[in-house]
Amino acid sequence: MRPRVVAAVVAPLLWNNWLLPRLALNRRGRTAAGALAATGYAFAFGGRPNWLSGRGIQVGLGCAAVVGAGFAAASAIPAVRGSLAGAGDRAADVSTLEWIAVHIPLGTVYTEELVFRATLDPLLDKEFGSVAGTVLGGAAFGLWHIHPARAAGDGVVATVAFTGSAGMVFGTLRRRTGSATAPALLHCALNTGGALLARHS
């Protein structure tokens, strides 16, 4: 593996699991720092999000609509709603509006999609091919969540496995549309739906 690709893999993992936690920022500070770091990372490693892709927007909105319908159906069933809400409130320090309008789209979706789908995945595809790139990109995305899982008291192995699988889905959407917009819209719909259920169930 070329040194540039090694650096592209290692840098975000060190940032999210080691450096960012040591800055001891509040939620707003973490959101701002994450977005700035992601932007710098994309510039450094040649990220190409292609945010305005028509196909990316179309596919992403379709995926988000399916997810939204699923959450709406789940919220109408008390047992399912209670189960989905069991994870609890992950952002009790901010209002619902701020959580879903700022921290999810900017601190999570923009940051992660710019780092992984727009920048790292294309580098891995070029180095290893799209199949291996999908797996390796998903694995890196899973490992990105080690510290957040520990901080939330979640099982690290389960979190890495789940988010790694999600990363492969998001990566596949990026590869099929040529844009990070499709996975970003799906990612935003999933996180927003989960946040609303956690707050209003």
C-alpha cells in the first residue's frame, strides 16, 4: 500500500479515536472541529464529493423516502417504537432542532461522508479495486466509531460491525451514483429518524 493511502486510512482513525476526544470540546465544538477537519482532509487527499450530482440527489432522496416511511410505520406501532427508542437520547445537551438541523447533517453526515465516501473510498478503489475498496472502506468506517461507542457505553465490537456494514452500503451508493450525495441523504435520514424516535417515543 502506498504511503499516501496508508496516511489516508490512519489519519481519520487517529483523529476520531484519539485526538478529538483529547480536545475535550463540547458538542458544538466537536461538530465544528469535525467539519473543519473533514474539509481539510478532503483537500489534502483529493476528495471529490460531487454534491450536486443529479443522480446522487435522485437516488439519495429515494433512499431517504424509504427510510422515512419505515420510521413513520415504526412510530405507529408501540412495541416497535419502544424498542427503537431503547438506545436513548444521545444528545441530551442540545435541543431537538439543533440536533437534527446542525449536529447530524454537519457534525456527522457531512464530516463522515466527506472523509469516507468522497475521499477515502476512491483512494482505496484505485489502490485495490472496487470490491476490496468497499470492504476496506467499510472496515475503516467501523473503526472510526470505536471511541464514540466507548463514550456511549455501547458494545465496541457490535458497533464496529454494524457501522462497518453501513459503510459498505453507503460506499456502494457512492460508487453507483458517482456522488457522496446519495449516501449522505440516506445517512441523514437514518440518523434523523433515530434521533426523533429517541426524543419523542
